[in-house]
Amino acid sequence: MASLHEQLLKAGLIDKSKADAAEREQRKKAHNHTAKAQKKAHKTGESLVDEAKLLAEKALQEKAERSKELNRIQREQAQQKAIQAQVKQLIELNRIDRKHGGLAYQFADGSKVKKIYVTDLLQDQLAYGVIALVKFGDGYELVPRQIAEKIAQRDAACILVKNAGSLEQQAAAADDPYADFKIPDDLMW
């Protein structure tokens, strides 16, 4: 079957030069339309590539930030473990033996009142601030005042009882409004 162009030529409705001009015009339109479609596809492809690159870079940045945060948390945890190990070592090496204690010494641990047994000498030393009571794992230990100060520098929550020393007691007594009221020596609670 002949094309419409050829049929019109045979019928004599159009001449050869007009038919060739119309055919060239159609080719130009088709070519321009194809070129525009290719340009549009190319631009869209470029924008897709750019968006993909931006998304990939953003994902890498987020991953790096998460990694930095995880590293910071791990360093903090390692530092806390090291501090706890130092506290444990200080307590283990410097704890005072209280095996033969027969006198109950009561103290507050958070909202609970706890009790350990100490000797009379240890009770006096606790009262005057020569030694301190520290929390050690699930139990409690007595350590010298200097060691308690080192422990307090690392973890103040471990120190349960650290009474003021003699100089500190005198300074506190000067400001104490209850200084005139003496506490009996035989008071037990």
C-alpha cells in the first residue's frame, strides 16, 4: 500500500516540490521532537544522578555522626569502668578489718537505714572522722579518711559516712545554733 504522500502525487493533487518540502518539514519536526525528548531525558537523568549523589553523601555523613556518637559513648563507658576499678582497688587495698566488732553502727544508705558491727575504737574513729564508711559492691567497708577523699574524687556516691575532722568540727561548731545542747555519750539509736 502506498503512503498518503504517494497517493496524492498520483492523483495530481500536489506537485513533487511541495511534497518534498512537506516531507522535509515532517522529518525536522520528528528530529526536533526526538532531540528535545533526549535533552529532557538527559536533564532528568542528571538530576536523578545529582539527587542520588546528595542522598549518598547525606547517608555517609549520618553514618559518620552515628559512629562518632557511638565511639563517644564507648569511651565514656570505658572511663566509668576504669574509675570503678580504681575505686574497687582503693577499697580492697585499704579496708579496715572489723571482724571482731560487737557494737552495731547504724547509718543511712539512700532511704534505708543499714547496720554494720564495729568495735568501740572503730565507732569513735568514725564519729571523729578518722575513718569513713564506703559502699563496696553489695556490702560496706571502713577505710582511712585520706583514702575516702581519693574515692570521693572518683565517685562521691560511694562515700556513705565521712564525718568532719577535728578542725572542720570546730569550724562547724562555731556556726552551729545547737552548740549549747549537748548530746549524751550513751545515746544509741
